[in-house]
Amino acid sequence: MNQWIQNLVGQYKVDGLRIDTAKHIRKDFWPAFVQSAGVFSIGEVLDGVLEYPTWFPLTAAFTSPSGNMSALAMSAIQAQQQYKNGAFLSGAFLENHDQPRFQSLTQDQALVRNAMMWPFLQDGIPILYYGQEQGYTGGSDPSNRESLWQTSYDTSKPLVGHVKSLNAARKAAMNANSNYTKSPMTFIQQPDKATLAISKPPLVGLFTNVGSKSEATTMWMIPGSSGLFNGGERVTDVLSCKTVTAAADGGLSIKAENGMPQ
């Protein structure tokens, strides 16, 4: 097995392993296996953990416009405080093979896109379960283990582009800030309980759970006192490529469009 994983990682240039049912194998097997792999490995409990404490309020926050965004923020803050090294080595996720797919709970695409963005901004290592990008809607196991080949690996699906943009933004952030993956995210207080604003320089993530059918005006407010932007600085939304200009004091007022994240 050790030689097998070494060959597999080398042949396919794997940069990390997510090991299923790690807890059911004797513990003394894993050190040599992971050493042979030569890359970061995570199981349910070894040697990183899946960030389940935040997953529960994450799904609850974005399943409907009545979701509790404050509970999600509080859970993330508690994870930062209670993990030995923060949450940086935890596996951040929205879907996996043990839980119903998110789109079995809601198919509002604004809510879906907000929820999918969270693991890419959250402290930790984002994990994308296959089929999310195809919009799979399967419920509990085994319905959430659909065959991917039946999609013909369609790269024109809207969520494929969403994932590409999120990946590109995260890579750009890591290139711009060598400490990006080790810097804890902070929450910028918002006047609207249906919104969250996260600062993780050089990125600012703007979330809302109003959904795509909301007729209310939803705004995010980034005060100049946050020190994130200079007066007159042009700020680009990497998801839509639209720009806004900071006020003289560096503050921003940003309007949500159709409930989409920015």
C-alpha cells in the first residue's frame, strides 16, 4: 500500500489526500502511509479534521433567506479560538459523500453560490466534492454519489465557472500575500443581519442569504476605519469583474445584485 500511494501521487501529481474511514484502520498503519505519499493528508480525524462544527451552521445559514448568518460567523470564530493552530489545517467543505447534497435542500442559485464560496474564504483547506460544479441534487447516501461520467464532464455548466473564479481568486490571493493561508479571517460588522463581510487580505468576501427572489435592497458596508482600501481606490469583484470606487476615507457601500455573493 505504501508503494502504491507513492506511485499514485507521483504519477498524477497529487498535492493532497482526503482519506475516507481513516478512523477504522489501526493507527500505526497511517504514519508510514502518509510519509510514503509525501503530501498533506486528511481523514475524518487524522491528521487534520473536517470542519464539521462550521458545516452545520453553514448549511443552515444558506438553505433559506431565514437562515442565521450570525450563528455561522460565531461558529467560525469559535473554531479559530479552539483549534490548537486555528482552523488552518481543517478541511472546509459544503458537501461530502456522507451528507445530502446542498442542492437537495435548496436550488436557489444565489444561495448555492454564496454557500459554495464560503469554503474558499474560510480559514482552512477548501474541499470540493465532485458533482457540486455540475449542480447535482442527490439527497442522503447513496443518492449523493451520482455518476460523474453521465454529465460528459460538461465544463459549460454555470457552477463550473463559479468554481474556476473562486479557485483563481484564492490562488491570486496566495501569490499576493505569502501569509494568506496563515492569516485568520475577520468579520466586518454589518447593519443587515442577512449579510456577512469577511476580510482576509487581499480578499474581502461578501455574503448574503436574501436569495435570488428578494425585492429588498441589500447593501454591504465597509467602513473607512477598516483600513482595507485607500480613498479613491478601484476595487474589483472577481466573480463579476465589476468595479466600485472607494470613498475619500476608503469606505465602500456595495449593493447586492440578485442575492449573489461578491
